[in-house]
Amino acid sequence: MWTAVLLACVGCYLLKLAGLSLPERVLSHPTVERVADLIPVALLAALVAVQVFAGGADGPALTLDARALGLGFAVVALLLRAPFLVVVVGASVVAALSRLV
């Protein structure tokens, strides 16, 4: 296990070093800038989707529960341009209330 952890650490360091070693003309290319802006959003969206819809102890299955209702509230609140704190607290309240029912 420690070998895998150490190899992952070395790999991350080398990836970071490769990014710092790239010339400025490569990094300032519009396509590279756009991809660099969108990758964190895509990764976060994938993480949220997996955490909301992934099955529990029963194995891999699509699960619709209170988390999905909270996510639905968050999507609607974001579309209505609600402040971030309202989105987070509102989604938490909706999920909590739906668990009570």
C-alpha cells in the first residue's frame, strides 16, 4: 500500500513540475486557458453526481433520495441567481425535511 502512495506522490510531483516547465506561449493559448478553466467544473460536477446518485451498501445502483431533492433545489436556486449561502443552506434544509417525511 505504501508503495502505491509513494508512487502517486511522485507522479503528482512530476505532473506539477511538467506544468511549471511549460513555456508561457503554450499556457497562454486560448484553448489551453479554456480547458484549464473548465476541468475543475467538470470534475466537481462529476463528484456531485456520483455522491448524489450512487448506490449505498446495496452495491452499484441508481439511488433517488433526499440528496437528489437537495440537488434539485440547488439547481433551481442557482438558475434564479440566489446567493451561494442561500443555495447551500436551502439544499440542506430541503434534504433534511425530505428525510423527515
